[in-house]
Amino acid sequence: MPRREIPQQRVVKTAIPGPKSQELIARRSDAVSAALGMAIPVFVKEAGGGVIVDVDGNSIIDMGAGIAVVNVGNSADLVIDRVVEQVHAFTHTCFMVAPYQGYVDVCEALNRLTPGKHKKKSALFNSGAEAVENAIKVARVFTKRSAVIVFEHGYHGRTNLTMGMTAKNMPYKEGFGPFAPEIYRMPMAYPFRWLGDPAECAAQALDLISHKIEKEIGFQNVAAIVIEPIQGEGGFIVPPKGFLPGLAKLAKDNGALFVADEVQTGFARTGEMFGCDDEGVIPDLITTAKGIAGGLPLAGLTGRAEVMDSVHLSGLGGTFGGSPISCAAALGAIETIERENLVERAREIGAIMVAELGAMAAKYPVIGEVRGRGAMQAIELVIPGTTEPNPAAMQAIVKYCQSKGVLLLTAGTYSNVIRFLPPLVMPEQLLREALSILDEALAAL
């Protein structure tokens, strides 16, 4: 069946949601748990490039990429080709029952692409949360310690262990406890909200963290320090220069492992292949998911070979982890990133967004800060003249943009951040059009 090229333009034919989406929303309400959210009230018919087309024929500019998943675009050619070929060959055997080459190919790619030139090994799973859980398992076995250090505003998943690691209570944790023990939360170097001198944020935060670990936990008990290089759900918080290298050194000096949760920052999103590359930080373990496989469920845990080999035989695994179809998709996505130089494209997208968002911040005092890196940018909204969070402004802006055919995602511990994660293949005119509508929304406040 020939592929249809989706026109790369914004088209609003009906009110959003249109009648067909409304009908499907009613069916969803009747059949699907009410616990699942919905960022935009439309049902998707097709998607590609920088747009999502709904069942009513509206073509919506996609500024979310499925939460940084379709970095290479929806239904990218190489992803489709690899997946179709694999589906024709076989759909499942379980790698631990009868292995297949695609799993090995993906592990070799992860070992090659992730930070550091040391000998690495990988294992594949289904989701980012599962990769993080397995990172903790590996770290505890290797170090023979139990304590795990995480940070304010961090997000690591929705399983029981990763809920305990995640900072924000509502909606991720409320009512779901008790959570796994031996998880300790440290202050985050968050310059916009740092109570001291922002210029001293990294040094002051590292001093405070070191003191708290030493006095409240004991360095000899710490298995791992786990952090997102740029915090995602917490509000795209970019730590100041020196903070991540300082944490990595703190871990190394005290026999703990430094674990980079690159589920959202990985695979060209930040203008580097991985977020840690910005300061040359080399983690002992790195978790990946989201952008790894062009929209199919896959996650990876990659680390120093001696660390990854420390677990007993069959201590890691899972029935669907490293599905042959998802592995095929990942190989197509990785080839697309490298062939189309999407790392550089992420930098170009970032430069456009920083310039446009910076101009808006100069006009609209409701924007407290513009921050991010590469094609991972955000605005934090405040009551003008203060740093007080302004969730009402966030809601109004998102609603306005949705009505005009632009999908935005939100974030932030205080529910006051709008995050921008366009597919890295989005045409420039669509990106600029989405930002112009955001400008209209801000003016309408």
C-alpha cells in the first residue's frame, strides 16, 4: 500500500473537538478508565512530520511528539520498512527463550552511542520506568548497598519503586502508597527558584547534598545517585553548569553509581545524542526509552560492562523486553537520526524557539523564565512581577492554542510550565506558525 504524504499545514475545519471526536470521546468515557488523562480532546486518524490529523479532518501542529517519543516523526520511512520486514519474519520468541539478532544490534548501537568509550553492555525492557527499576536492581547488586538518591522535581515513572523516586505527588503518587523504602530525596539545583545566589546555585546545592547524604544516610550506604540531565515532568529544569559533573564525582568518590535517566532527554532531543553529552558527563548507568524506537515500546539500560555483568544469570529480563518488532523500529529510528543529522536539526529548532520565546518573555511578564536545551524548551508562567506560579495562565494558553490547532504539553511541580517538544523533522514554517499562535495566546491573557 503506497504511503500518503500528509500535507504539512495547520487546518482547522471544525471546532476542537469536532463531532466525530466528540462521539469517540463519549465512547471512551463509557469504556475506558476515567483515571487516564487526555492532553487534547481529539482522536487521531493519521500523523506525520509535524502534524496530527484528527477524525474530523483538522490538521493540528504537534508540539509534543508523543512526549518526546516520535523524535524522527510519526511513521518514519525507515521505521516502517524495518517493522514491516520484521513482522513478516516473526513477531515474538522472547529473547531469553530463542534469541534474535535485532536485540543484539540495538544493544550494540546503545553501547556505541551512549556517553563514554569504555566497554559497555545493555539490556532491553518495555518502558522507561522498567529501565529505571532495573538500573536500581543492578546498582544494588553491584555495590551491595541499598540507598538510592533522587531529587526534588524529578520524575522516574509510575511503578511502585519509580513512584517512590518521583517527586510530585498529584497525580502520580496520591493514594498509591506505601512506596519502596531506601529512597532519599535531595534538593535540586533549580536556578529560577534557588533561595540563594543563582550564580552559586550549583556549588551551594552540591555542598548541601553532600552534607545531607553524609549526615542523614551515610555515603557507605548509597548504591546510586539518579537524576535526569534535564528534568522532564518537573518542568524542564536545566541544572546549572557544574552540577551534573559534581554529582558524578560525588558518586565516584564514595563508591556509588551515577545513573542518568535519559528517558526524555535521549536520542537527539537536546541537540546532543544524550543530555549528558552537553558537559561530557559519563554515567555508570544510563536509562533510555521514549525516542529510542520511533513510537514503539522499548527501553534500554546501558552501563559499564562490569556493572551490567554483576547480576546473576536470569536476574534481568521479561517476556516482551526487547520485542523483535520494537528492536526493528529502534534500528530504523537510530538510522534516521544519524542519516538526517537530527542532532544538528534539534539545535536549529532550539535556536528558533529560544529566539521566539525570548522575544515573548520580553513582551509578556507572565513568562518568568525561558529554559531548555535544543528541541526541549519550556516557559515557566508566573504572576507578573513575582515568582509565584501561575497555573491559570498555563491552562488559558493551552486552551487557546488547542482551539487554533496547536497541541501543547504542560509540566512542572507547580503546574505552571508549558513544554515544547516538536518532532525533529517538523518543517520550520510549522514551528514558527505554532509559536506565533502561542504569541496570540499570551496577548489574549
